[in-house]
Amino acid sequence: MSLESTSSPGTPGTPGTPGTPGTPAPEGDDYLERRTLRRGSAGWVLLTGLGVAYVVSGDYSGWNFGLAEGGFGGLAIAMVLMGAMYACMVFALAELSSILPTAGGGYGFARRALGPWGGFLTGTAILIEYVLAPAAIVIFIGDYVESLGLFGLESGWPMYLVCFAIFLGIHLWGVGEALRFSFVVTGIAVAALIVFALAALPDFSFGSLDDIPVDASAAGSNSWLPFGLLGIWAAFPFGMWFFLGVEGVPLAAEETKEPARTLPKAIRWSMAILVVLAVVTFFAAAGARGSAAIQEAGNPLVEALQPNGEATTLSRIVNYAGLAGLVASFFSLIYAGSRQLFALSRAGYLPRFLSLTSSRKAPYLGLLVPGTIGFLLAAVSGDGARMLNIAVFGATISYALMSLSHIVLRRREPELPRPYRTPGGVLTSSIALVLACAALVATFLVDVTAALIALAVYVVALAYFGLYSRRRLVAKAPEEEFAALAAAEAELARD
């Protein structure tokens, strides 16, 4: 696979003809200068907050629908298995991000390990997740605002437009300001989860955990697994909701202080915090109110604090905090999507103009284009649950490919400098790979339509890459340069 450089073009029919594989592209020497992010804007504390922000809305709602698929025991096992998948994967990502700390994140890792096709497959999967998830969450924000009666506002496209406009504006202002805003809102949401758990503790009862009626026809069913063994598998996507998005931390690599040291530390701390929040939230909500009562609730934590259906001071606090959690995840996922789009565009996988940055070093088109798509999806469909299922489908593909990338690089390039090394090595990433593949199949058990939609998007993207952009890659993009260096080293080794 040949790459283009970014020097000036030559004459037609000779090396230097734009658009010909292996020849220079029409961009000048300032190509990368016009595509530069603000360096050193975040330390490990802000990045840890970013990792938690990606996920925290999942603690407030969504996970509880897994109770209707697997019961308490089924969802508990699914949460443990998916937690193990994420833990193994983030350890692998910590190592990979210390090797290649660029905005490409998972795409960059897969590009080195699996080639251009593997890089594009991974980057596209990540992009599906980070474009669809904000579109889904903005619908939930609208529903929350309406249910809380804030200023008499109603959920609908005007609300979605305001949300995108405000939060895109903050991102365009600058990454440092954006991450600090996200950190504060995330802190509020996490504090409220702790308050919720303490408030629910007096009403906790083990007898409430397994109160969902048993389906006697399901194989292996009992009070803890009311829908049988298959219910565990069906609950996988909902077990993921406690952790979905944490893998986006490496996307901040080019805006991080000392990324080789900072990224692994932030990824590990983010995952540790999310595990604690998941266990506390899951047990407190189900034990206080009963699994049956919250399995279909839009606001399961609020429902757990209102046994008589009457709002209390604490339930109102948690309700408002749920809105803060949604805002934190919405805001941070917009950030992640823009950086993945920026990296793919800068390297030529997607149209290059999408990676241009402003005077404040923000990828303005990388923010505005997916933001517009997200707004239109939310306004036209209004189906947040389905969009989240599509996002989960894309996420599981990227998890499998990123885990595979770690295995390949460990086997093929064992001498590659690794400032951080994954505990357990390839065994750790192999566990993540197997569980990611199982989670991918499980998405078909939950929503076949969503999985097929995601596949259709994939086919269109792959057609674009195969027919057009794979011959127009930019060699000076960091991820491509890193891969080219590996190819050169391999060639020298053969000689």
C-alpha cells in the first residue's frame, strides 16, 4: 500500500501527480501546521475526569433494561464479564497509547498492527460509536428537561439544537476550557451517585434483588436467572453501559502533557472509578426498590428512592444530577468524535478539509460536521435507544480490533519501546478480544435492526475507502508515518 507525501505536486504523468498512489499530494509544507491541536492542555487528573465523563450517564439510566433481559443474576454476571473485558482492554490501550500517543487513538494502533484496512475499520467503528451516542443522549437530555419541568421546556428538535449549539461552542472555544467544564459537571454527577447510594442503603434488602418472575421455559432459569442462561448473553450490551466510552481517553493524546506517562495513568484511574460506581449503583438501586420495579424505568435511581411514587428531596437531587451526568457524557463524547474524525481526515482516510483547525487549535469542522449529523439524527428519528444500540455495535467491533492490535504488535514487534507494559501481556488482550466478540454477537440478540443499520453504514464507509481514499493517504500524518517507519525497519531487517 503506497502513501502520499505532503510536498508540492509534480507535473502530470510523472511522480508528483496528485491522486496517484505513492505520489505527492497537492498540499504544501504547511499541511500539518493547519491541522495542529493545542499541546499540553490536560494532565492526568483532567483526563481521568474525561474518562469518567464518557460513561457516567450510563450509571443513571439504560443499564437497568438489562434486568428485563437477564434478571439480576444475568445482568450481574454480564456486568462482571463486560467489566473484565473493559479492564483487560484498557490495560492494553494504556500500553498502546504509550507507544503511539496521537489523536488517532484506536485507529492509530490498528493502523500499525493491521495495516490501512485494519486502521480504517477500527477508526470507522469508533466514529460510529461517537457520532451516534451523542445523538442518543441529547434525546435523553430533552426528556429529562421536560420531566423536570425546567422553564416549561419540552423535548424536541429546538431543545436538541440548543444543546448542540451550546456545547459545540464550548469545544470551539478551546480544549482546556472544554475539559475543565466537563470535569466540573462530571464531579457533580459522581457526587450525586454517592449520595444516592447512601440514601438507598437503609432500604436495601437482598430479597429485592431476585424478585423478577421466573420464565420456567428458559433453560437454566431460577430466581437469580429468571430468563435462563441465554439471558446472561442478552444482558451483555447493558452490562457495557457501565463502562461504554472509557476507551476514548487516548484520543486526547496530542493535547496531553507527557502523554506516554499521563495516558496510561488516566486510563487506569478512570476504569477503577467506574468499577466502583458500577457496583455501588447496581446493588443500591436493585436492592432498595427491587429489580422488577426498576427494570423498565427511565430513571431507575429516582424510582429506587420513590417507593410510593412521590418525589422526595433526595430523589429530586438525584434527578437533577442525572441531567448533569447526561450533559457530561454528551459533552465528552462530542470531544471524542471530533478527535477521531480529525485524525482520520488528517491522514486522508476521510476528506482532508475536515481536519483543519482554528486559531484556537480546535478542529472546527471535525466538531461541526458530526454535530450536525447528530442533531439531524436526533431530530428525525427521536429513537435514542436504537441509536445507542447502533453505537454499541460499532464499539464492540473497535474493541475486538484494538485488542487484536495489541496481540499483533506484541508478537510481531516485541522490541518496540513500551514505556508502559500491559500486566499479563497478550493473555490480557486475548481475554478482551474473546469477550468483545461475544458482546458483538449479543447485540443481535437485543436489536437486530440496529446491528444491520450499523453494518450498512460500515459497507458504505468501506466502499468509500476501497474505491477512493486508500489511494490518497497522507504519509506525514503521525499514524501513517509511524506505520511507514515500521515497514522500513522490516525491509532493513530482511536485507
